Amino acid sequence: MFAERVLSGMRPTGRLHLGHYHGVLKNWVKLQAEYPCLFFAADWHALTTDYDNPKGIEASVWEMIVDWLAAGVDPAQATIFIQSRVPEHAELHLLMSMMTPQGWLERVPTYKDQQEKLSHKDLSTYGFLGYPLLMSADILIYRADKVPVGEDQLPHVEFTRELARRFNHMYGREPGFEEKAKEAIKKLGSKRARLYDEFRTRFQQNGDEEGLALGKALLEEAQNLSMGDRERLYGYLEGSGKMILVEPGALLTEASRMPGLDGQKMSKSYGNTIFLREEADSLTKKIRTMQTDPARVRRTDPGDPEKCPVWQFHVIYSDDSTRNWVTQGCKSAGIGCIECKQPVIDAVLKEQDAMRERAQPYLDDPTLVKSIVADGCDKARKLAQETMREVRDAMGLSYT
Ligand code: TRP
Ligand code: SF4
């Protein structure tokens, strides 16, 4: 669609752990080399559940962003910003709230689930109900076509697609659309105009998907179109009205196989985490005291790696030969558990050395982080403002 663009957000929850690294950040680092990426701290999202205790949010945001940088998210490649510093997200959220059916929100599966799971909190608030809509605004305001998320967030991306469709359908039908589209075609220049017409006909009369793809590619290349004309021509190609908001696709991030110290999912609420940039002593101690196969009570008892959380770490951190050494040694009681854990300790420490090194300048001088974020906010805001102009215009609020 318009330009390819990746957007993702993370709630500020304080120091990040290895689960975040292997489940999310490694993927961001890969994506930033492939696409223009926007990554943001979703501080308003934190308020949808923690509205009664907002004190820690700010510190968590800065800590989290240092962890992103430590993990290799590169401000020269990706735009890093804070949601609340781009207030246009709130304006889009408000405007879309006017046309969002309440039932759609009530039917988002996480709504009831989370209310039940967090039953110690009163989540019968307007903000909590509107949380998926806020997420939609985050995505749509950047016309992001790719949204890397975990499985739990897929319904929200689907919700966003439906909302974009509804919005375009409702507000993309400007008076004189057909004439304006035809005027815009002329601006493509005669050769491109002829091709556009041909591709459009192929798609609309014969349902030829290739015609649609070729037409989109042609529009992507056409440099001299205004945003409004571009929206018209995308819409006209597909046979709808103006395409003001872009339907995003989810990039499903594979669930992290990173278990916690006890073999359950690594999560702050289970207290089984290893932090990014964890102090070497405490890291070593955490792994040394990690649970192992309960059958190995004594050093001479054989064990089974499949029943041992440490094995899961070897799967992530060790090469084949180390893994063979573990399997053989464990099953024959040839090695002890402390011995078995050492390569894991070494590997995690090594991984974290690089992170520590990257983080150090930001710890020495926190204004560096602030200026990266200030820059990112400026960039994000420009994009957001462009979309908001179109949205206001489409909803009759441009007061020119
Ligand atoms: N809701 C997401 C989560 O809890 C975070 C988030 C907020 C997000 N806005 C987003 C993710 C936009 C992707 C795109 O994990
Ligand atoms: Fe787990 Fe290794 Fe001990 Fe076997 S030897 S139980 S894999 S820690």
C-alpha cells in the first residue's frame, strides 16, 4: 500500500528480560534493517489498566527504551518515540470513537478475558473498553502496513483492519469522487495514465489480482502525486472511495521459546526472569540455583533433559556439540547439573556483554536517550499530522 512501514509498540513495564529479547526485540532488530520502522513506548496503554498508579510509568519508559537500545534497536535505522508525545494519536482515537460500534469493542476477546484475569482491578472503565481502539489509532495514524505482534494481539490487528475499512467506506465517498479520480489520473502523465486504466480494467472487469498489484506498484512509483490524489487513485483502482486509512497486516512473531527459571513462561509476575543487563553475579546465581530435572536428586542419579528447564536454555544458547554433551552426560549421570549450567551462564553473559556495552553511553549520559526520543517524536509527529489532515478533511473538520 502507500509506503511499506512497520509499526510496533510496547507497554512500559520496567526493566525488560530475556523473554522480551528473544520474543520481541530480536525481531525488531531484524526488521529495522528491512523496512522503515517505528517503535514506541505505549504509555497511555499502561494507563488503561494502571490508571490508579501512574507514578512509575515515566521511569519505566526510560528504562525500557535504554533496554531497546541495548538490544540493538538502532536510532539511525528506526524511529523511537513515546506515544503520549504524539498527541495526534488521541485525536484519531477520539474521532474514530464516533464511528466505532460499541459492540465491536465489547466483543474483542481480550476485553472479558483481561477483566477476569485482573479481577482485583476495576476495569469497567471507558478507557479500558477503548483500548483496542487506541491501538488502532496507533497503527492507522502511520498508515503502517506491517504490525509485528504476538498471537495475543492478533484480534486487535484484525479489529483495526475492520475499522479502517469502515472508516474508508464512510468517509472516503467524497462528492465528485469519480471526476476527481479522473483528474488525478491525468496527472500521472499519458503513458502511466494509460497503464493505470488498463490495470484497473483488468482488475475490475476480470477480477485479475495481478492487475490490482500492478496498479498499486505503479502508484507507488508515481512521485508527483499529492496525498489526496494518491488516496483517490488507490481507492479508484480497488473500486471503493478514497483510501484514507490503510488496512494493516499482522506480522506474527513466533512465540518466544524462552522459558523462565522455573520452566514456566518467563514473566515478571512469576518472578522467574533474567533481566537484560543483569549484574553478572546475580545472573550467575540465578542460573546456578535454577530448577533441574527433579529426578536428579543426587549427582549419581541420571536425568532427562526433556524434563529440565536448563535444557530449554541450551536449545537457545548452545551449539550441537554442547547439546550432545548435555544429553549424554545427563542421561548417564556423567556430568553434574552445575557443570551442565556453566555453558549457559557463559553464553548469557556473553550475549549481555554486548548489550551492556551498547547501553553504557546512555547510562553515562541520559540526555542522549532524551534526544533520540525527541528526534523520534518529531519524525513520528510529522507523519501523524499528515494523516490527521486527511482525516479531518474527510470528516468535514478542516475549516479552510
Ligand atoms: N497492545 C500492545 C501490547 O499490549 C502494545 C501496543 C499498543 C501495540 N499499541 C500498539 C502493538 C500498536 C502494536 C501496534 O502488547
Ligand atoms: Fe538439567 Fe543439565 Fe542437570 Fe540434566 S544435567 S538435569 S539437563 S541441568
